[in-house]
Amino acid sequence: MRTIFGVNPQVIALALARMSESVGNSFLIVVLPLFIASDFVSGATFGLTEVAITGIVLSLFGFVNSPLQPFTGRLSDRTGRRKIYVLLGLVILAGASFAYTLATSYWHLIGLRVLQGIAGAFIIPTTVALVNDLAAEDNRGGNMGTYNTFRLVGFGVGPVAAGGVVGAGPYSVASVTFTGFDAAFAFAGLTATLALVLVVVLIRDPDIEPTDPDDQSGGIAVFNPGGSTFLDPVFTLGVASFFMAIGIATFATLGEIVNVRLDQGSEMFGLQFAAFVLAQIFLQAPIGRATDFYGRKRFIVLGMALLIPTTLVQGFIFDSWLMFGARFAQGVAGAMVFAPALALAGDIATDTSSGTTLSVLTMAFGFGVAFGPLLSGFLVEIGFAVPFAFAALLAAAGLVLVVTQVEEVRTPGRSSDE
């Protein structure tokens, strides 16, 4: 198939769909805490504080979808179909987003968040597997990078607009009045619906042979018996992605502490939080494309090495703009790890196992994003620098693992599309 700057047009369409879905899903990161703190939701808390309930509701998405991803990825391999599972996930996601407008208790929010986590388990590994299926060996990095760039644009735009949508309410349309929260939840539902339409119209399943139900190969392996390394390389890349995600997410839960420490407002914290995403948006595609020419492993190694100081230094900074710079540099490190790691795992995967193989990395990243805020919340009680030092130590361990347990599986070279 003809490509656009080395990227499959269907990958661009899929990336646009994920961007739309990510806008609405990231809306909820801002809207749900505001909704929980409002008078619109109440009910039994079983002794939990409002802050604890907020943390549970926000974390549930990652904790539910991450362990399910290998199963949904494996299911898509078994059936030889990806699109149907993406559509199922988007239907569940859209329905749950609209249903928030009817929620009146904390348990409604928890139930809907669990549903959205299940939806994510269908969407995340199957879309990444689709990208891998649609990409060629010599442009897989560029396709992965482009896909991640669009997804992150959506993730970055959502939180910026969410507060404004809530604050501008109530709204009146055709003599019907609805709150800012209703508008925000409806918007999240509409973005998922738009993604659904894009997938229905623009995406087709590639020709994948379903795997034999009795074939037990292609599962997740920890060790690499008979290979040149002790650990399975995909498992190793998953561990490195997990450690990286913890380092990224450490910052998220420390907003009030960071603002007091740096004597800054919440707007500056939002800018610092977004700095990581900005770096990813600018660099994922070009770095992914560069790995097609120069190899995957060297970028992953450089990224893990850069992750160590850029994470550690955040625990010792007292200037707002220096913190912004550190977060941006951490984003550069992340861009050098995640898309190249996905591309390398895609190189390793067979035609009938990419859903399972790539789910190892997406699951690991999801777990890291979920665990990071919880770990930092406990470790910061010891000292502000402790969570960042711990995350940097994990990055160092990840670097050693990648250097010793991961090898290139293809010879880099210029793309045939050039």
C-alpha cells in the first residue's frame, strides 16, 4: 500500500480515532475530581475520605484495563480480528461516558470507571496490534511514533479544555438547561462516538490467520530458554516500560506539594505536567522514524539513560521553569523509549501473535501509570526527593536490563518507500 511519508494511511485514520477518544477520556481526569467534590454526587463512603475516593476512581481505569490487556490481545490473535474488539471497546466507553450524566453516588462512578477500564482493555492492545499489522518492517517505527503522537495530542488537549467546559455551565439549548458536568460527560461520549464512526468507515482488518485454539505458543514468556539472553526480550521491554511509566507518573499526585515548594499556582503545575506530553508530541514520530534507519535498541538505551537524571533532578529543583525544563527533558527520554520499544516488540512478534506480544508493553505502561501516583503518595511522606530518587533507581535498573537482555532483531536500513 502507498504510504504518506512512510506511514500507512489506515494508521493515520486509526491515530485520528484514538486522538478523538483520548480527548474525551482525558476530559474525565479533570472533570471527575470536580464532580466528586460537587453537590451532584453523594452516598456511602465506608470511612474513606473524598480525596481517597477520587484517587480510587481515577486509578481504576488503569488497574482494570492493564491486567485484562493480554487476554484481549490474545483473543484478537486467536480470532484473527482486531477491528471488532476496537469497536466493542468504543461502544462501552461511549455508553459509560454518557451514563455519568445519570450518576448520583460514588458507587455509580466506581462502576462506570470499571466499565471504562474494560473498554480500554479492548481498545488499547488491539489498536497497537493493528498498527503493527498495517506497518511494514522497514517503517514500523515511524508508524508507531505517528500513532502515539496523535493519541498524545488528544490526551494533552482534553484536560486543558475540560475545566472551561464545566465552568461555563449551566447551558441552555432549545429551552433545555443542563449543567457544565452534563456537558463535559456528553462531550466525552461524543468523542468516543466520533472515534467509533472513524473506525467503522476507515479501518479494515488486515489479513491475519486465526491461531489454532489448541496452539499454546505465542503467550507471554518471562525467560528465554535456548536464547542468547536470560530474560525474554519482550518481557524485558515491558519491565522497562513499567519503570519508565512510574517515573512519569510520580509527578502527577504531588500537585499541591509542588506548588507550595516552588511557590507557584496551579496553572504553572499544569504547564509542568503538560511539558512531558509536549515533548512526546514533538518527538515520537521523528524518533520512531529514525529507529527504522538506525535501529531500535540504541534509542531505548539512550532514553532509559536520560530518564535517570531527568527524573532524579525533579526532587531537588526549587524553580518553576527549571521544573518545566526537567519535565520536558523527561518527555524526550520517554519518546526515545516507548515508540521504539513498541516497534522492537513488533519486530519480534509473529503475524499471529502481535496482539499478545504488544499487550505486554501496553499493560506494563498502564500499570506503571497507575502505580506511580500511589507510590509517590506514600514515599513523599519520607521526603520530597524520595519518590523521584526511587523512580530514578528503577530507571537505572531498566537501563541495565535493556542493555543486557534485549537485542536488535532486524538490520536497520533505508525504507523502500523512500
